[in-house]
Amino acid sequence: MDSADLRQRKTGASLGAATETTAQDVNGVSSANKHQAHLKTDSTLITDNADPRGAHERTQSDELTVFPAGETLTDSQRSKLAKASAEIAYGKTPNGTIFEVPATKDMVSEIFDLGKKKSAFDIATLAVMGVQVLLFFTLRTSIKRWLFLVLFIFWRASYNAGLGYLLKLQSERRGLVAWAREKGIFDKTRGGPWYDWLKNELSCKMQGDYKFDAVPIEFNTWLLYRQLVDLILMNDFTSYVCFALSWMSFPEGSGFFSHLLRWTGGFVLVFFNIWVKLDAHRVVKDFAWYWGDFFFLIEQSLTFDGVFEMAPHPMYSVGYAGYYGISLMMASYMVLFVSLFAHAAQFAFLTLVENPHIDKTYNPPQIPKRRQSKIVLDETDIKASRLSTSSTSSSFAMDKTSSAAGSEAGSVETTATTNLVPCGSKDMYNTYFRRDLIVFKNFDIYRSTDMFVALIIFYATVAPLLFSNAGPRLITFVLVVQALIWRIFHSYILGAVLHQQSVSKFYTKHFIKHGGTVHDAFQSWKSIFNLSNSMTYATFFLAAFKMYSIPEDWTYGTVLLRHVLGLALIALHIWASVSVFEVLGDFGWFYGDFFIEDNSSGLFYTGIYRFVNNPEKVMGHAAFWGMTLICNSWSIFILALFSQISNFLFLQYVEGPHMRKIYGNKVRKDAGVVKTVKQANKLVPEKVKEEVAKIRGKLEESNEIQDVLKRTHDFVEEARGDINELVHSVVKPRLQEMVSNSKALLETSRDKLLVARTYDEMDLGVYDLTQYSLTISSVKDEGEAQRNANGLLRFNLGQPLNVTWTAPLNHGAKDWIGIYKVSSSSSKKVTNVASKGRYLFTGTAGLVGEADDGFDDHAGKGDGEVHDEQVVWINHKELCQGSVVFLGDKLPWFEGTFEFRYHHHDRYNCMAVSEPFEMSLPSFEAAKDLSVADIGQQLLPYVQCCFNADKEIMPCTVEEPFLFIKETIAQRIVKGIHLLYGIEFAWEVVAVDMSCLHLALRIFTARRALAPFSAYAETDMSSVVATDDNEVQGAPESTDKTPTPSAPASKEQELLHPLETKLPVA
């Protein structure tokens, strides 16, 4: 029912390229679409010869609406059809079939409308709800409290874990549709009684435009899944209400006014929750409410309005306000904690299930297409490639492409994309931002500025606590004053610096005056700002910690409530800060537009800024108020208030004017929350508006009342901007770190947890194991495989491997081949370790449930290749023979000795094992006199393998820039560089250099910088003595006037790499 944040999508972008069965791409709408989209049909899909009348006639057909390829519509046909079929929505299945989506009704009206016919699913849902209500009224309070707690946990787990698992299975493997197809429940010839029963039950709830046999299997599977959703969600709500009412209490000592406030506030939150749900359903309709895009996509235009302009993920954030309203009315901490648990579980569902599906369906990685263009290598690259003229042949070089060595300055014809900078080091972002320290993120113990920050924070926070001889009041006073000083420095002194920088570029002028650059000024500013920001938080939390004392009685007064709300505000602060950084990035976080004017191209209100103009004004200090609640100290309250006011003044008089100066009218006035509040009057019925207008007219007749109204109106207008900032969602828990740690733990122990599914040996007796075989070979472009000193086949790491297999004619339809380390499994009959995704089915039958025909999963070539099998005669026996190609993600990207294993019909029974083979890379770590050209030629073939040997995206020459880079590919490249040359790089280095040439330059300089000192002493520096006249004594005279490698570093050598200037060259 709930869903994830929705992105605005371009028509057809969510569905990939048009398939052969469609005339036009269809725009998709996510289940997430219940968050930010208003679904409105704006166009339809028909053939050229179709007309509006024919379009309606087609709805009566029992056949699927399929459109032939290559047909287009004229503008007049489109306009006529749009008017005639404005209410018709068309869906598209993964295999490209277009069909008219039948109308559906919402859950509540279907179940509770007694005038409508009820299906067996509805009766079951109502029966389970009725049993829970009956138990609530018959059981004793002491029993039903814990019973309904267990029941709510069960239904909540069924929702988040059960439905989440099914949706995850459907998203990744089309599992639910594959199960329905395999069981044949929607097939008249195979379904038997199940077919007739499901047809009757599903059809009784649909309207006349629904034909059970005409719609695709995806739609019927979705309808069946909806029945399960109704059962779980309705009982989840029922069990929660019964649980909450079971724990209702009226605290002693609370007066009538106190109870009135609690119940009034609770009702407001509950009614607000109801409005959020109703408005969300108005916007997204049933399709997104029931996660329809996990099954098929529909053509809809998206309009953001209503609740989706108020908060991110409204069905997951403000959509749970009713939980806290009920907790407030029940006056029970148990209800509050269970509500927090349920809310956190919902966010986990969003993070683990819906967001990955949204990213895969609507935001797939865009792979740029290659086209011919010219890339001009600058003079630096040409000079760097000529630094060494020696060339050594490489056994690893598999593709004899042109290198940078000896190339003339000018334009080099190569293959590249024109919208990328050939050298990532030329890019502004990579020039000004290099793993900068943000609080303690990217902390590097070997970087001096990071160490200074750590030491200053240590002295400021730990040292004051060590003075035991000083009185507690003195220490507390020192800590509060220290926090106050850092706040003054951060908000007022640094604010003044930024103000002067905005007016006259005061800060940059200082560095230019003393021979520096804008880069030097900005680097210095980033260090100072991060130190000040870190110390502001550290000193405040230290002062709060010193004034905090653990309560002796947690149930006294509001102690527990203060701690809960305080922790919630701290979590809100963390979420808001992370959300702000995700939008601003390093550039905005460090106020880059005060220093780098060239990058100030525009404003984009995305993420959290889509809802509020400046979240830092209120939520940016939520943690300070959270600590104030926890500590319950007036000193901390005053310090938090001063910090809030200081931050407001900084935003108002420093950041605000500069934003208006740089961006002008691009600065937005009304945020999403403000727009929603302004449009709230549209939801009020007309009769109510008329009555209010009459009363207002009478009041305006009185001058006194009119004067009061005018002054009130002026006051409200002045404070409106600040008040609207206070309206925002509750915290979004950041579970990514916990999830990643859990995944890492499971990854290390999955071999022990695996329970191999096998067939009994009696069942395998009909198969002749001698007819199974596996043969390994290189693909055609790689040449013949070599053998190492031990006689084992040897392949380069990442090299695509072709595996030819044979099996008897009656082999399993879902046989599969996996790659394993030889030492991982001792048994040759059963494989008892997981393949970790490195496997391929021998035929297309095994792909059923993985992806339907025609479905573009944007996986590229990383999933390997499966070739069709054929019947051959081998040793006078008729056998099946086929081949698969392991490449990309299907290969192990670490060195070792491996083997392929052939398994029977989707189980772990091993039918054949290949000969062992080695995967490794040659080492050039000890090689001397390697030029940039040599390194580039050695590196290129491995980099091509890292790109899955896909000719559409891999670089074809050393100079060609990478069309795109992902973290997984970059990690492969740096791992290979470590194996080849013994040099460790972070994967971000690849994203900076973005070509084999620049990586070769970096490796070249790193090898010379990291070489042992003795090596230079033995080769270059022995008996070399420089005189005052720059003459070299003790070295033989040479007629060649070119500088020797041991000469002082020249300007040309300083330009060895754009990012590594002034590197000493040995």
C-alpha cells in the first residue's frame, strides 16, 4: 500500500528501447508513484490505421492488443485519439505486449460495501478481522494486551517481510509470474478446477471491461497478489487498533485540561493521517497502491501535487502520523515503542524492496553509445608519453592498438563520446574536491589536516574531563564557554569571511597576493570550515554530556518521553544532514559558489529541497534541541537557542544575499510545503466556503474587527515563511550501514549456512554420467589458452571463458554450470558451497523466472551468454551439446585455481567437473624501463575485460576515454593494477583519470616515486656530482644534448601528470 519516492520520468525512458511488438515506448509509473505522481493518461498506443472508434471496439476483443513494429502516428491521429480515449490506460508487459488496463476499485470500498458481491478472498479477510474484534471484546485486558501485541507483530512481519520477499522475488526474477505460468493456474487447458475458481473469484470484483482470458498473465497475477495484500493490510490495521486500545490508560495526576490536550492532539494527527492516505490514493490510484509496476508498466503522465509536494516518501513518513496520534491518546509507552518499531520496519521495506526496484526500473545506469569524434590530446599528454622511448614486448598485450608514444601533437582520431571530458583530471569537480574531510568522513590518518582536526577535537573534548582537581562547576562553565566561542567563530567570524568573499572576494585576494591560486584558497577554506563545523558539534555535545545525569527513575514524569523525543530529534538531524549533503554534494556543503563562480550554472530543487527551501533553518539544529530535551538543562537550552538564532542570522544575511546575487530569479519563493498549504482550501467543500464567506462579510462590517483582522493578517504574512519551515516529516532512519554490515556478515558465513538441495541418487540412476563433460576454451578473439608450469590451463583474470558441455538427451531442463575454487568443495558428487552468483543455465528454460522474453533488464553483457544446444554424435552416441560464455560478473575477480561444475536440474547434484585451471595476471612489478606506452598497452586488454568485453562501452585504444564508470568496474581495474604493478590505488582514482593513458601516466609516476632509493643510487646517482656551473663531473661526455633522466626536474617533467605537479623524477 505504501511506496517509495517517485522520480519524474520522461516518456519511454523507464521502459528502455522499443521492442519489436510496440509502436511507441510507454512511460512507466512506479509503485512508488503513490509518492509523487498524479496519474493522468495523455496519449495512447495504436497503429497507423486505427481510429478512435476502432480503439473502443478493440476493448471488446478477447485477444491481446499487440502493435506491429515500425508503425507511427501522425500529429492529427494522436490528437484525435487522445480526445477519444482520455480515460483509457494502456499497460506494457516485460515482453513488450500492450494491453488495455481494466478499471479497478480501492480496497475499502470493495470490502465494506455490503451492496457489492464479495469474493472468497473478501470473506476470508472480513472473517479474520471479525475474529480479532471478537477476541478484543471477550478476553481479559491482561491477556488481550499481549495477544494483540503478538498478532500485530505477526501481521507487520507478514507485511514487511512476507510481501517484501514476494515483491523482491518478482522484481529480480519475475518469480510470481513465473510461478503462475509454471502452475498453469490461469491456463484453461492446464488449470483445471483452480482455473475456474480463480476466474470466478477475480471476475466478480471487476467491471465489464475485464476479460479473464484476454488480459496478460501479469495482470491476473497482480490481481491475485492484491487479494493477499488486502488480507494482510486490513488485519495489520485491525490488530494495531485492538492492541492500542488494549493498552489505553489515563495517567494519574493528569487533569482534565491535560487529557483534553492529549486527545485533541491525537485526533489531529489521526485525521491528518487519514487525509494523507486519501490524498495519496487520489493521486496514484490502485496501480501504484498495489505495487503494479512490479508486474507491468502503464502509460501515464505524472503530475506532482497534493501530499507528494509536502514530504518525501509521504506514505512512509507523514503517512504514519496516526500511529503517534493513537500513542498520544492511549498515553502508553508500549504503544509508542511498538509504533516506532512498525515505522522503522516500514522504512526498511522502502530501503530494501522498493528503492532498488525503482532504481532498476526507472533510473537504470545510462550507457552512452559510442560515436566517432576527435579528441585532442593536450601538450602535457604528448610530452608525458614521450618521456621514455624504450619499449618492451608484453605477453599480456592481446590487442595491438595504437599507443600514445610517438604520436604527434594535434588531433587524434579515436572513438569517444563528446559529452565527456577526455581527461577526468581536467574536470572542475575532480580538481577542487579530492576525498575532502567532512566531519570525520574520508578521514585519512596520513593527511596532516585530518590529523590536526582529530587532535584539536581530542584536546577540546577529552582534556577538560581529565582535570579532576577542578570543581565540577568550573569545568561545566569552561565547557559551555568553549561551545559558545566555537559557535561565535563558526557563525559570525566565518560568516563575516564569507560575506566579504561574496562582496569583494576578500579571501581569494589574500592567497593571490602571496602567490597562491583560487584552488589554494578554496582548499584552505574547506579545512577551516570543516574544523569549525566539527568543533561546534563536539563542544556542544561535550557540554551537554557533562550536564547529563542518568535518571534514577525512568518512569517519573516526562523522563522517558524526553529521552524518546530527544533521540528522535537527533535522528531527524542526522537524516536531514545526510539528505542535504546528498543534494548539495561537496560543492554546496563547502559553499563552493562563494569561490568557484564558473560552476554556478543554476539551481535544481531536488531531494529534500523539493519540499522546503532551506532545511537547515529548522531541521539543521534538531540535534541541539534533542540534546536539550535529554539533558533538561537551562544552560544547554540557552546555548541551543543561541546556536539556532546564529544559524538563522547566517542564512539570512550571508547565504541568502549571495544566493540572490548569483542565481537571481532562479531562487524559489514557495517550497512544496508552502504550495500544499496554499492549496488546502481546494479540499474544502463549496457549501463550507459559502458559509465562511457570509460570516466573514458580517465581521468585515465592523471597523474594529476589520482593524484587528488587518493587523493579524500582516503579522501572519511576516511570520509565514518561518512558520511553514516548521511543517515537515518525521525522521527517515538511515539503515544502509546496518544493512551493509549484515550483508557482509552473511557473505562470510553463507558457505556454512548453505543447505544443498539435491536429488536422491536413485532418481539420478537413469542418467549416464559418462555422457556429461565440460571443456574450457578461450573465446575466439582471445586466442588459444596457455598452460602454466604445472600443466594447468591458464587464463588472464577477467578473460571471457567459453565452456562447451555435453549431456544425454534426457538431461534436465534447468541444468546449470557454476565456477568454484578447487579447494572449496571436496566432493565430486555434490557441491556444498554457494556459487555466489557465478553460474549460468545450460539452456533458456532455466531463465524462466529470471526474465521474460524481450525484457531489457539493463544488465548488459555482465550476465554471460548462453548458446542454443544441438544434437551431435560423439563416440557413436547421440548427445546434446551446447556452450556458455562466462564473463563480467559471472567470473571470479581474484586469482586462484578454479573448476567448472555441471549440476542437474536446478539442484546441487554434480554430474561433471572440468579440469582445473588458473586465473591470474602477469606481474610487471620487477620490470624496469617501462614507458608510459608500455604500461598503457599492458593495461588496455585488462581494462577491456573489466568492461565485460563489451565493444559498445569498452575503450578500444589507450587514449580513448571511458564512456562511463561504475564502482564495481573501477574496483576491478585498481585490483588489476595492484596485481600487475604492485601499486595500490583507491577506486575513485579511476573515476578521476577516465582513460588508460592517464592511468598509465599515474602508474608511471608512482613506480618512479615508490622505487627503492638504492635502485637510483646504483643506476643514476653514483659518481654524479653537480658543480656550481651546472656541469656534471664523473659522467662520460655525450654528444647528445638531451637531458638525462637524472637532470633536475624541468617544466616538462613537472607536467608529467595534471594532478601530480612538481613530482621529482629520479
